[in-house]
Amino acid sequence: MTLHDTPLSPAGADRTFQVDLRGLVDLLSHHLYSSPRVYLRELLQNAVDALTARHGLEPGAPADTFGIRLYADGSVVRVEDDGVGLTEDDVHTFLATIGRSSKRAERIAEQRAEFIGQFGIGLLSCFLVADEIHVLSRSARTPDAPVVEWRGRGDGSYTVRTLPSSAHPRPGTTVTLTPRVDAGEWTRPAQVHALARHFGSLLRHPVTFDDGTGGSGASVNPEPAPWAGTYPTPGARSRALAAYGEETFGFTPLDTIELDLPAVGLKGIACVLPEAVPAGRRHGHRVHVKGMLLSEQAEEILPEWAFFVRCVVDAESLRPTASRESLYEDDTLVAVRDALAERLRAWIARTAASDPDLLGRFLQAHHLAVKSLAVHDDEILRMLLPWLPFETTDGHATLDEFARTHRTVLVTSSVEEFRQVAAIASAAGLGVVNGGYTYDRELVHRLPEIRPEVSVADLDPATLTAHLDPVDRETELAAAAYLAMARDALAVFDCDVALRTFQPASAPALLLDSREARHERTRSQLAREQQGGLWGDILGHLRQEAPRAQLILNQLNPLVRAAVGIDEPELARTSAEALYGQAAMLSRRPLRPAESSLINRSFLDLLAHALRKDS
């Protein structure tokens, strides 16, 4: 597809696709590039690739012999490089044809891996901010090569001509843009300098910027990447890496992890976040390719569980997408992601073995991330499971601490189940861990792999009930009439009522009702309501005896002792409903509408009874 119109061809002759350049630029701005600011990145990339090719021609030249110079004074933006330059044939081939890349030319095909982008599409990005692009280039491949001028316009037309060598005395290329009025946000001198620093701070070639005020050009990349520097001591190196992480991300890292994968030419750092982040929230990472910033939000460079770090990396062999704003998902990226994950695991292992203080601060902030990793990583499980914090009937404790006191560890399946039983289980001497949080139940069940002397079992109502003391037979008989009325009142909730003694005595009742049991009762009720229909046939096969909830009344509580002596049926029913409602609220699970209504009604009925009695 060419940038210019061609004459109509005779019938049957080959034709050339024509391009609406404005439509193409609109497509680029809305669907390929995230912002017009990428025009400067594309120009820098073209310049860097040209310098790479020049070094291929002159491998003995010092690295700082050739460079890139930026100029912006508000009226023009200019990027000049000392690269390989273009011949007249190159200009016709690569600047007049959309999408063709000089990096694909046969003569440099063997060097393709050394280049960042594609010249054709990259240069088109300049039309996001300018209506005209002016290119002057002189090839370094041919001695005494003429200067070639290419001038492309936003309407799709272009011109090419040759000029005397004085128009561009040295080999290289100069691209000049005349910004549109509406592009001032991206082409002001200060903004051009900022964009150059943003995209090119890690470039290996010297880049300078001149704002036209007469001063000497300011260096865009005066310092090498911090991991490429030399330092007098390991401590000085660590401090320099941490300072770079703080400058880049805006937080003081808990620690910095050096990343080095020679096979793909990747170097960088991972900064450990000092505070916890929500589960599953993945931070973007800064990825540079051959020194050029590719993306600040590259999530794909690390696995999902590694949300406790933010990375800055520079790689040689990662493949950018067409927009050069993210990474192409290929086998190389998968291998890099796995290798970086291994580096993070190694840091955790090293920290656990050598720096318990740092490990404690890390786990305090990021225990959820480590738990998610331990579920799938046996080495991390063995190393860190005893140190991870869990909610238990002894308070927040590590499993190592908890297992010293409780050789049998019980684990609940939900947070609400733990809330129901925590106080009672603690008073009964049972060791219960809240397994309702993400990963916790699965991890607690793997504790015997680390502590073989400890057994782990799921907590069920029968286990807890077995640890509650029965009342004597005389008390049981005296309360039988009340218990029968209470069961009748609570039958609508499929709830049984029993009388026991347990600590603390301040707890009048305990409601044992798991989420699974409520689900099974709901399913059974649906089956009963659908008898005779298609759903009745289907659900009839699924029906089983639904487990009932249990309201355990505490004989040690004065209020319960007074309640079981009530012989007035209505008052007995109301008191049982009130005890059920109070126990349901203490369980902290969501109340069903019928339960909320019961709590309100029982409170008002008891209040009315008290007022009648006083009057």
C-alpha cells in the first residue's frame, strides 16, 4: 500500500491498493497506540535501530561515537541520529510503502534480532502530531552517498529528491516535524524533554536534548541502568537499587531483588511492596526492550501470585506487539515468566533462612500472596507454612505456635462457622482454625506434612457437641416441656433444640448451622414444593435427609435457667424465638428475612409481656 496516488491501470493490469492516510492515522491513534506521545518513542526507536546497524558496519567504533540529538523549540521537533542512514532506493522502498520495514531488508536480515521496531509504521505515528514529516538521510553504506530528502504529507502525498552532500554532511538521518496547533501538549520543549527521559532513560546510546535557548544539549540518559553500574560494596549496590526503585515507583521497597536472565539478555530489579495489596490485584511492571521503555503496565511478565512486587526490567529477546506497548505472548515470554518466578521463590527461601526480621515484615504484609504460592509450591509450603499467620481460637497465631498447644487441629469451612463456635470451642479447650479465608483451609489440612505429630480434621457440629457437657437427668426432665415448645416454635427453621452446659456461662445459646446444611435444606424444600412436576422427578433423585440446625441452650446461663421454667406456651415460644435470634446474630452470618422478622417480633412480644406484668 503506497502513500501516493497512482494512475488508473488498464483493464486486467495489476493495480495498487490506495490508502486514505487520514483514516489510517485515525485507526492508529484509536486502536494501535495508547496516546499521541508515542510519536517520540517511535522516532527514538528508529534512531536506535539505525545506530545498531551503523555499529554493525563499524564494529570497532566506541559505543559513544554515534548518538542521538533531539531539538524542540515550540515550532519544530527534530530527531537526528548518526545511524546507518538511507539510500534513495531505501527511501522509495521503506518510506513510500506502509508497513514495510528496513529491518526486513535482505542485507541486514541476519541482524534482525538487534532491532526494536518497524520503520514504516513507526514513522506514520508522527502524523498523530504533525501534518508534514521531513526526512533528510545520508547512507553510511556507500562512500560519498548523496543526501536523500523525503517529505510526506498528511493528505497521502510525498516527494523524494537528492541533495548535495552539504545538506547532511555526515551519515545518518534527521527527521523534522512541524507540529499541528492542536498537538502543542505533546510537542512543547519541556514535554519533548520529559518524553525523551521517560522512554529513553535506559538507552545504551548517548541522547541529548536542546530546547533552542542557546545552552549545550542536556543529556537524556546520563547514567546507566543502576544494575549495570559498579559499586564499592554490596551495601552500596543495594542502596542504589532501592533508591532507583523508590524514584521509579514512589515507595520505599521492603527489599529489592536483582533479576538476571542471561539467556534472554534480561536484567532488572523487583521491588517488594511495603504494604499489602488486595488479593488478585496485579500491578503493572516497567519493561524496557533494548533500553527503550515498552510499557509501564506489563502484567504478563510475572505470574499472578507475584502481586507483592513491582519490577523494572530491560530485555534483549522479548518480542513487542505491533504497538510496541506490550509483550507478545510466545514461548520466550512463558520461559521468562517462569524464570522470574523462580527468582522470587529463591528470594523468599533465602530470606527465610537468613533474615527472620525481614521475613516477619514480609509475611505481615503479604501473607496472602505467600499462601497462594504455598498451595501450589511444595518447597514454599514446607519452608513457610509454620510461619504463616492464621485466625484461631487462640487469636492470630502461626501454625507452628498453634500446633505446640493443640495436637488435634480442627478447621472450619467458613468464616461464619468459625464465628459461631470460636468462644465455645476455646472454652472447651478445642483448637480451631478459621478455614473460611482464601487458601487457609487447604493449607491447614497440609500441616501434617510438616508436623507429622499433628492431626487435622474438619470441624462438624457433632465434634463440638461431643465436647459440651450434658445436664443431669433431673434437669433434663424438668426442661422437657419447654424444650418441646421451643422445638415446635423453631420447626419453621428446621432447628432442633438441646440443653447442655458449657463455658462461657455468659453465652445463653449456641447455634450450629453450616452453610452446606442450609443449602441442603433449601434444596429439599424446593423438591417438596415441586412434587409431581418435572422438577419433582429430577430433584427427587437428589433429595437426601437434610441436616437440621441445632440451638444449644446453656444451662449455666441464668437467663436460660429462668426460660426453661416457663410453663406459659406463648411466652415459652417467644423466649425460644428470642434465644434463636440472638444466637443467629452472634454467628455473624447474613440473616434470612424470616429470621429478621422473628427477631423483631420476639423483642416486641417480650417487651409487651414485661409492660403488662409491670402494670
